[in-house]
Amino acid sequence: KQEVTQIPAALSVPEGENLVLNCSFTDSAIYNLQWFRQDPGKGLTSLLLIQSSQREQTSGRLNASLDKSSGRSTLYIAASQPGDSATYLCAVSTGGFKTIFGAGTRLFVKA
Amino acid sequence: GAVVSQHPSWVICKSGTSVKIECRSLDFQATTMFWYRQFPKQSLMLMATSNEGSKATYEQGVEKDKFLINHASLTLSTLTVTSAHPEDSSFYICSAVGTSGLTGELFFGEGSRLTVL
């Protein structure tokens, strides 16, 4: 059974700091891995999608890496801003696009 | 990116009534949609997979007679919470696989907050 773990559960950093969010999964037989952002009381916004054959994806100040063999992914946020404050969710998809989510990392960026 | 719309965004109902939540893919066709439930400060739990033109596939522990799912068209899936009770109060979110089916990218609706009194 696939399990997805995110560390840390919560993180508070000063504005401008670079930070790394971690995601690990137990079954390396994945189809893809996706990072999402969720603001309080809202739905999910897709940030980055990494296919199982890829090692990383970049979008603006965000960079996500994938090491399928070790069951790990990281989301790197450069030069954090208060607007980055949200919960970040890691999700792993297996066959049929069935997706398992981690519990999320709650990020707070202080101005 | 692809847009998924949910309606209503919030609903309050009395115990014993039924509530229908709609999930629409606005600019693409989605043969497969997913319904999730999220409790406060917890992650998303997959409830069921909705397939256009066929019966939904429910996850273990999810009552299919309680949570009725209909996916009658390529752009609409509905979740009906039947005879709702306070313990059904939750945040329900749907997602759809984008038209680039090979990538498996999921797009999510804004969610529907259900409060059962």
C-alpha cells in the first residue's frame, strides 16, 4: 500500500529565505508525482508535475526533484515571499491516475 | 491550465436531507474524475473514482449508498450525499485528469464545504 509522508509538518521562515520541503513515498512504482498548493478553505493549485521518467521540473522560483529509486521528492522554493504562505501537498499517482496525498507542509513566510 | 469548477462552494443543510455537489471540467473533457474528502487540517482522502458512462469505483470504507456518484457526461460528475448527518460535514473536492491524458496531471475544483446541522 502506497504511503506518502511529508516533512516538516509545519515551517516558519523569514521572507527571502530559500527552503526545501520533503516528500517520501513507500512504493517506487509510480506514474507521476505532483506538488500542489492549498490556501485555507480553498481547493488545490497544481505547482509542478514530474513524470516517473523525469528527475526534476522548474517553474519560476520553484524546483521539484524526483528520486524514484529512493522514494523521495523535494520542493525547493527560492527567495520565499509572504504570498508563498500556504499548505503544500505532495501527491503520488499510480496506474489509473489513482492519487495518494501526503499530509502536507504548512508554510508561513514572515514579512 | 485546465479549469475545474465545483458548485456549490458551500452549503448548509439540515440532518436527513440530501445534498448534490457538481464538478465540471470547463475547457476539456474528462473521462475520469475523482472525489476527495478533507477533514480540517488533514490531507485529502480519495473517496471514489468517477468514470463517464459507468459505475463509480469506491475506496474501501466509503459507503456507495451514502455517497452517490454520477458521471453522465464528459464534463460533469456529481456527488450526492444522501440523508446527510453532522458527521458528513466536511470539505469535498473533485479533480479531473487533463486532456493530456498521458501525463496524468490532475486539476482540482475549488472545493465544496458541507455543514450538516
